[in-house]
Amino acid sequence: MDGWVFALWGLGGGLAIEALDFIKAVRRVGHGWPWRYPYGPGGGPYLVSVLGRVVASAVVAGAAGASVNGMTPLVALSLGAAAPLILEKLSQQIPVHADLPMATPAAASPSVAAGAPALLQDPPARPERLSGQTEVTGPGGGA
């Protein structure tokens, strides 16, 4: 068989996994669409992520079908279903080094200078205890 046929089988496997994920998300939400606020990012980003995973499924199964002689449609379907997990695990093997210096909040964006909250701010200081107060640390405990 041609690699394109295996890619279509992988596309089918990817669509099957996406359908199962969609059913789980609908059950989790209980009513309405699972990608609507506050349950998800919105329809556009959801559609782009689904298309990306399905295309990745087709590419993985097609590449395997084009390079392996004993490939069957069942193997291509399975590879298509497993492709998002396979690619996620492969991407975790790539080391990420953050050697770049952190930007100061004023230089990060012009909105910070305009008074908008910055993401790089220090956390708020904890209030100090007065000398007569005790801090409860757990069941039956105090400081």
C-alpha cells in the first residue's frame, strides 16, 4: 500500500481519539460546549488544536507506512491514535535552556508602565504577626 493510504488510516485513528476526548469534555461540562468560557479557550483555539493533533496523527502513520514494509491498516490506525502521545513524549526529551536574562517589568511591555499589573512582580508580602497572636499550623497545633 501507498504511504497516503496509511496516512488516511492514521487520520482516522487521530479523529477517533479526538472524538473520545470531546465526549469526555462534554460529560465533564454537563451542559453547553466544552470549549466555551469558563471551561475552555474558545472555539477557534480548540479547532486549531484538534486539527494540529489530527494532522500529526496522519503524518506519523504515513511516515511509518512509507518506511516499514510490514505495515497494516490496523497498525496505521493505532499509530494515528497514539501519535499525539508519542509526539508529546518525544518533545519532552528536548532540553530547554533558559539562559536569557529576565526582562524588568517596565521594559516588558508598555502596558506595565501605564499601571497594568505585571507578571514579573514580586509576590505580595505576608502580614507580620503581632506578638500576642498565635499561628495555627494544623489540627491542635499552634506556634
